[in-house]
Amino acid sequence: MNSDPQLPIWFEVLGLAIPITAVVLGVLALITLVRSQRLSNGERVGWTVAVVVLPIAGPVVWLIVNAITRPPKSPVA
């Protein structure tokens, strides 16, 4: 990494952290979208578009909505 002496190192770290976070969130959201059984095909397409077009907000909103509306797991007896 070629450091610019005018900028602090945390600018470069932040410059890498944001895209990496966007990719990780996007992949996580797409995996949960594919595995979700309660969505119709149209809803799945809509959420997929939102996740791809809005790289951070789309996955965050999907993961929150999915966590809120997901039925609770039944205890294993």
C-alpha cells in the first residue's frame, strides 16, 4: 500500500473497510434470501434488487426485517 504522507493511516483503513463490509453484508443477505422459504418469487427478486442496488442499506434492512419476521425456532426435545 502506497501511503500518502498527507493523510492519516486510518483514512486508508477506512477506505478498505467500507467496501469489504459492503461485500460481506451483501453476500450474507443474498445467502439468507436464497434460504428464506417464506418469500414469494416476486418478493425475493425485489429484495435481491434492493441488496444489489443499495450496497450497505439494502443488506442491513433485509437482515433486520428477516430477523424480526422470522418465526422463532422450536426447542429441540
